[in-house]
Amino acid sequence: MTSTTRADCVRRDEKDPLAGFRSEFLLPEGLVYLDGNSLGALPAAAPGRIAKTVEREWGERLVASWNEAGWWDKPRTLGAQVAPLVGAAPHEVVVGDGTSANLFKALVAALRLNPERPVVLGESGNFPTDLYVTEGVAEIMGAVERRVDPDNPAALSGALAAGDIAVLLLSHVDYRTGTLRDMARITRLAHTNGALVVWDLCHSAGAVPVELAACGADFAVGCTYKYLNAGPGAPSFSFVAERHHAVARQPITGWHGHARPFDFSAEYAPAEGASRFLSGSQPVVAAAALEASLEVWQRVDLGLLRKKSLALTELFIELTETAGLELVTPREPERRGSQVSLRHPEGYAMVQALIERGVVGDFRAPDVLRFGFAPLYLSYADVFDAAAALVEVVRSGEWHDPRFAVSRTVT
Amino acid sequence: MTSTTRADCVRRDEKDPLAGFRSEFLLPEGLVYLDGNSLGALPAAAPGRIAKTVEREWGERLVASWNEAGWWDKPRTLGAQVAPLVGAAPHEVVVGDGTSANLFKALVAALRLNPERPVVLGESGNFPTDLYVTEGVAEIMGAVERRVDPDNPAALSGALAAGDIAVLLLSHVDYRTGTLRDMARITRLAHTNGALVVWDLCHSAGAVPVELAACGADFAVGCTYKYLNAGPGAPSFSFVAERHHAVARQPITGWHGHARPFDFSAEYAPAEGASRFLSGSQPVVAAAALEASLEVWQRVDLGLLRKKSLALTELFIELTETAGLELVTPREPERRGSQVSLRHPEGYAMVQALIERGVVGDFRAPDVLRFGFAPLYLSYADVFDAAAALVEVVRSGEWHDPRFAVSRTVT
């Protein structure tokens, strides 16, 4: 039960130290966008930055821009800007390739660092690409795949205690439930049991503070087009802990991962640092949007971000309690990402009806209504309006309209 | 010896059936750009197409664009537009990931189709990424790497006759010499000897007609940012011959390569057709430039393209004969890509001096001056001017200027 009014929310917005960031994103008038955990909003500076890259750097300076405009070094310069958002040193992160390819690289590298152990431990409910890539890695490496529910502490401890786990792959925040895992505790537990850990940060980078180095993480992979606002399909990033730099070997050994690419040597020699996780050329035009976004992110206080994120999700949970949907996301703040998931068998139709009212969330099969809260461009008033709309959609039964019948959705 | 004058060239331009395409590309006034084999020129329609994707599709429609704007299917729709340029059926080509990752996938798939044979045969002078990725594949697959000079017919026949070659990886056009390989003959020879073939089309797609299906090719990978003008680091494409569709298995088994991704199934099942070579999300903003370029390419007669390409390279060879540089590219038209390479120990400085004169070519270690001829935006008069500038650079000795000393260059 809550008595929070819209006026209360407007007052909170007036005092919100992050409120100024809203103007750095372009969003359609009147839309409440709760799907930034799928595709982040467009940074206001991105169109100009992209146009400069396309028209001036590519159009006018052509190949000269590989050096002049820093194209060649983008995977490293952008990686260095992602680093503080995930608690890493600048040389521990590179940007390039997609999340699936980077998961593949990290898992193979981890298996090679732990060659006496035959098992990759994944999580039963992970995002499909994590599951599928793990299958692919297990097959090509002759390893065995096992799965566990990481939110069941006894099950996780037991699985790790088996003593044959080479590497554990976990999502820091579960894409479906929004559960935030304790990176420090789990990494420690894995290490104690002789396993390395690959963290998937797709739903946590830019959503919650991430402390890879402090937690002793080995490898991590993350998405830039969700909370990091780099645009559809923008390149992913890879973290390689410094202690593994001299020895970690990933298998897609392309030219850009070479120690001395301009020697055009006939043999491969891996580059220093996280650069050895690079393979080939990266989409520079896509990187321009990431660059615009990361300039905003350099000014964000992640402590304030987390505080606002929890306040927004807490508010949404409170305000929708009367709707009669089951809360899937943990009620304890320390176990919650920047997301609220609710369950209802007719969730798909409800999400469609809500979109019709100008509130964009999404649906994850079989029955999850999923709402992402990007603290940089969402206000408390937005959350109030979204919750009110959801309560009204459920109450009115307007989701019964056949227009809202099942179709496919995209992450 | 030649007596071709600039006026002759202007007359040839007046009769050139491809001359109209020049206006579909934006190039700086006064520049002669002979580096389209490294980074193609900007299509005039690309900035507008990119802005639409960024501002309208991403900025206003957000996640809805995955379906509405066809983002989800871009790897296939763009692949279908690349297909006619490489002699493939629409469902045999997908666009996504970088060239290095795609080479990795194709080589692993080929090895899996030929499991009794332990050897990957590469070419000794191939582009570094091809060499390095082959090393990486050999290691992870427990295969052996061997290299051969494919332009030495006896050596190639001998290497294939060994009887233990699972797959041959060749560049259709050599990046350094511009030598065009006989795809039909070599593919036949490989098949006769029980080997599959992966063709690297980076320097031939958009440069010469490619007939993958007619030649019986198994797999191919190609670049879109050279002759196909899709912008720096734009996604690569993969060709998978239809006869391998049901059985070819690549190892980076991500969500986008799944048969029914929206089932969110816990197990991987490869998609139909070339789609099984996809892994994760692709950079949609980068794809917008490719889309603009491919719309131009759909109107190009590849026979006319080849005719003009040979006329331009022939003209350049003739006009630079007196410069005293050694011709590296084959003199026989049927063995020549859309490129002329010349050799000189001081080639690096000469290329820099030439760039200073507004003629952009590039240099490939240790001693190759490399000039690419993109028939869609180069005129005969351009080639005359470029050749005259090169002859003058060499004659004058202006390349001795210390400003032109060695630095790094990018492919």
C-alpha cells in the first residue's frame, strides 16, 4: 500500500541530482520508455557525432582517418572509457565484435587457462545466446556443459564443489527476473573451488555499479546498446583481468589482435593487454554513437545512479502492487538490478496494451512483463505514469483486444 | 610505349556507360582516389540513410524498429543483395560479424565436414588475418596448417595431391599483387582431391564478377568496406553453398543463428540456410551504409564493370611503364583483379609524395605501391592524371623529402 502521489514524484524530480541528464537523450514526446534494458535511448550528441564520422572522416579524409581520426585505436580508446563503468583499468577493456563472439572468446580462453578441468558451468535460465555459445564452446573444446540455478546458493556451491569446473559463466543481472548476483561472493566461491569466472554484464553495465577488479573477476563481456545507449547492435566489450594478460589466449586470432600488426608478419603473436582479444576491423560508424554516449557516461556518478535506480524500481513495485501481478524481481534492493519483472499468463497482451498507452516495456516468454529503468533519462513522474497506466490496463481488461495477440519480440 | 593523351581519356569517359555512377559517390574535389580496395568511397545516399536509421528508426521508434524497420532480418536482406554480386542465391549469403570471425566460422565448418583429414592449406602470401585465423583454427581443431603459393600451379597441385587436405583457404584476388585466381579451376582441383574450399573475396567482391555457385565453391567470406563501399569496419558477409546448408556447423552458435530464436529454447538448433552462420546482433547503423551502397550495386552490370576495370588498370600500367618501377600485377588481363601493384624499395616514400599531389594509393610492406581501381567512381582522365603524377614523383625525386619517411599504414 502506498500513498505516493504524482505531485510527490514531481517534487522528487526537482531534487534529483541526475535530472539534468534527461536532456542529453532524444526521446519522443509523451513516451515513457521502460525498455532501455533492451535498446537504450538515442544520445542527443550521437547524430552529430555519426554525421561527422561519416561525412568528414570517411567521406573527405577516407583511409587517412584510420590514423588521423583514431579509427585504428577505437577498440582501445572506447574500452578505456567503458572501464570505469565496470570497475576495470583502462587497458583491461576493449570494444569490438558482438556479445556472442566475445563470450566465445572468453570461454575458450578460460578453458585454456584451466586445462585439467573438463566442465563449463552455466546457468539454467541464462539468455539464449549464453546457453547456445556455451554449447558451441563445449563442443569445439571437447568440454562438458553443466547448468545450475545460481540463485540457489546450495545448488551453486554444490556444483562448484564437484571440483571439475574450469569456468563458470554467469549473468551479473538476470535478463528475465532482474536478479542481481553478488559478484564478489560468487567469484570468491568459484576461485576457492578452482574455477574461473566469466561475467556477462549485458544487463548490468550502466545499470548498476560493477566492480570487476575489486571482485577479482577473470573475464567479462558486456553489451553497449542497452543501458550504454550505443545504438542497435553496437559492438560489445571484453574485459580481461590484468593478471591473465600475458597468458590468456582467445581463438579468433585476427590481424587486429596481433602484437605488431604493421609488421605484416607471417605468424600470429598476441598483442599486449586486452587487445589480444580483438580480431578484425570494427564498425567505426557504429562506434561513433558509443563514443557520444560514453562522453555522457564519464560524467555520471555511479553511486547516485544506483540510488536513483533503486528508488525508481522501488516506486514502480509499490505503485503496481495493487495490479494483481506476481512480482518476479527480488524485493531486497541489494538483489535487484535496474529492472522490475512481473508475471501474468496474459503478459504479452498486457505489454501491447501498455505500449498503446505510450508506455514501452517488453515481454519475455512465457509470462514475464519486463520493465527496465534507465536512471539517466527516466523521471519519478515517468514511473508514476507508467505504473498508473499498467494498473489501469490490468483493471480495465483492455488487453483482451485481439489486436494484442501474440507475435514475436526482440531482446 | 603509349601515345594515349589526356584528351583520349576524356573521350573515353564521354562514351563510358558506367560514367553516371560517379555522381552516386561523394569524393573530395580534385582527389584521385586509388585506395577503394582499402576503404571504398562514401555513397551519396549513405549519410541520409544513416541519419534515417539513427534519428527516425532508433531515436523515435526505438525497439519497435527491430520488426518495423526490418533490423532483425538485415543480415538476410543485405545478404540477398550481396548474393548477385558474388554469383550466389539469395539464401546462400548473410551479412554479419567481421571478416576474421567469418573466416573462423567457415574454416571450422569446413573441417567438420571433412573430419578424416587433418590439414588446412593456406597460401603463404595471404593477408595477415587469413594466416592468423588459420593458425587459430588449426590449434582449436587440432588440425595442421600448411601453406602454398597458389600462383605456382605445380606447387598447388602437389599440395592438394597429398590427400590429407580438409580445406583450402585462398584469396580470390591477392591483396598485395592483385593476382586474380581461377576460382573454377582451383575449386575443381580441390574437390577432385577431396578438399573443400573457402574463398576470401575481400579484394574481389565488387571488383570483378564472382561466380561462387557456378564454380562450385563451398564457403566464402568477403568484406563490404572495400569495393562495396559500406564504410570503415562495416560487417562482412558469409557464403554457404546450398548443398552444405543442412549439415554445415559453425562454432559461434549465438541466438541469431538459432532456428527458432523467439522460442527462447534452452538448446541450440541451427537455422535454415546461411542464417546458421549468424551469431549475435549486428551493428544496424553500420548496415545502413551498406544498404545505401547495395542499392547502387543492384544497378551495376558486372560485365561492363569488369571491362572498365581492365581498361583502367591496362591504361595505368601503360602510362607508368616509363617510371622505372617493377610491375607486380600480372600483365595478362584474365589474371588481374582491379588493382595495379608496382615495386620499389622506396615505395613508401613515393606513395606519400603521391598523396601530397592528391593521388591516394597505398603501400604494402616491404616494397609494394598499391593502386586500386574502383570503376564506379574513377574516370579514364583520373587514371591519366594519377599515372602522370606517379611518373613525375619518381622522376623528380621529390619523395626524398624527409616528411615522407616510414610510418604505419592501414589496410
